[in-house]
Amino acid sequence: MTQADLVAEIKTLIIDSLNLEEITPADIDTDAHLFGDGLGLDSIDALELGVALQKRYGLSFAADSEETRQHFASVAALAAYVGTHRTQ
């Protein structure tokens, strides 16, 4: 799987797991922040997305870790982490 494929897959996972029906993968900027000013996700969204990533890719995240916050900074950051740590 290429990095571009993984980015597209993660965008779709975000939309599906958070029920963002009004958003398409093209609407999500790969480098924009997922939280706050970017996509506007909140802490509940982070938990739901973390569970979806765990189920899809076999990953686990520490809830209050600065490292986890860095991985969830953008779709690009998530794709980089998933690409190197996925078990499924």
C-alpha cells in the first residue's frame, strides 16, 4: 500500500468512524490539524478515532501522551505512524 493509499484510507476511516456524513475525503486537508482550527475534532472524536485505528490496524495509543497527540496532529502524521506501526 502506498502512502497516498494509506492517507485516503485514513480519511475514509475518520469520516466513517465519526459519522461525518457531510464531509468527503477530498474535504480533509492531509496536513491540517485534526483538532481545533483544522477539522475541528474534539476529545470524544479522538477516543472514537483511536478505537477505529486500533480495530483496523492493530494499534494502541496512550491516552494522555504527548507522543499520541503528535500522532493525531494531522492525517499525514497518522499515516506516517500507521505506516510504520500497523500490525494488521
